[in-house]
Amino acid sequence: MKSAKKHFEQNIERVKNLGSIYKTINLQTTQVLDLSDILRAQYVLLVSALDHFVHELVRLGMIEIYNGKRKTTKEFKVFILSIDKDVLFKKAIMEEKDDIWLDYQIRHKNSFKSFQQADKLKEAMLLIIDTDIWEQVAEILNQDIKSLKNRLNLIIDRRNKIAHEADIEPTYQELRNIHIDDINDSIEYIENIVITIFEVCKL
């Protein structure tokens, strides 16, 4: 499961690099040039980094359960596999000596899902742990569960406004304000959440 964390670290570095680009250009230009879209791009990539981390952690954790390397969970036991011959039988029969077929199944099933909102993240994690991930994260970070979840949902909501509404405020049809301090705080929050989730889930 270490590769999930490694990929997250690489992805979050890309997010931070955009921030460095913003600062560098901002120092060399006047206020006439609007650089705020760089910050918006950071929001989008930040949430993508989280989503990718959860997908990878769950996929690898489920394969570990299948191979007897970690304790099974109730949700793992009821995970529904496709019976389409191209999805299941070809993979299972041709590669029955390996777990590639299961890897394919998990990717196929979860590729349509978004593990971003707090409740969706919890739902995903139940595939590899039998407890509420937010309870454990809140205990480790010594923070209120509701506040932690609300903070994540606010970040996701802002990302959605950027991705789906071009970050335009509907009443006045103007771009919403965005500040570098907000994105930096969001990056720090997501990093802490990911590190804690990994600590909870690792063997």
C-alpha cells in the first residue's frame, strides 16, 4: 500500500509546484495580469490527488485482503463483481494463477465512483477497514469529527465550483475571489488527512 502514499506525494508536489509558479510570476508582473486561475488549477489537482490516493489505497487493500495479508471486512465480502465475460471470465480463466483479474475488477467497478466527499471517503474505506475512518482520524489528530468532515466538504465544494461552474458567481456573473493562503491551508489539511489515513490503514 506504500505505492498509494508515494503517488500522493508525487501528485501533491505537482500541486505545490503550481503555487511556486504563481509566486514567481506574481513577483515579476503587474496586477493587470490575472494569475488566479493557477490557484484554481491547484484546487482541482489537490482534490484529484486525494481521490487518486483513496482509489489506490482501497484497491491495494482489497488485494491484500484477497491474498490473506489483512483482515477481511463486511463490505469487502459483499463487493459485487461483474459477470460480463470480457470483464470477469476472460481475466479469471486466463489469469487464474494471479490476482490480476481482481485488480481489473476493482478498477472497473470503482472507476465510476468519486471518493472525495467525507461520506464517500468513509464508504470507500469500509472496503478495507471495519471502522469509521473519520473516528480514527479525529482521534489521532485530536480534532472534532464534524469539523474535519466539514472542512473537506468545503474544499470539495470549491473544487466543484471551479470544475463545473468555471468558478463564476451566478448572481453577478463574476469570478469568485481566491487567495493563495486558502489553497495553502487546504493543501496542509489534505496532507494531514492522507498521512493519518495511511497510518490507520497500513499493516
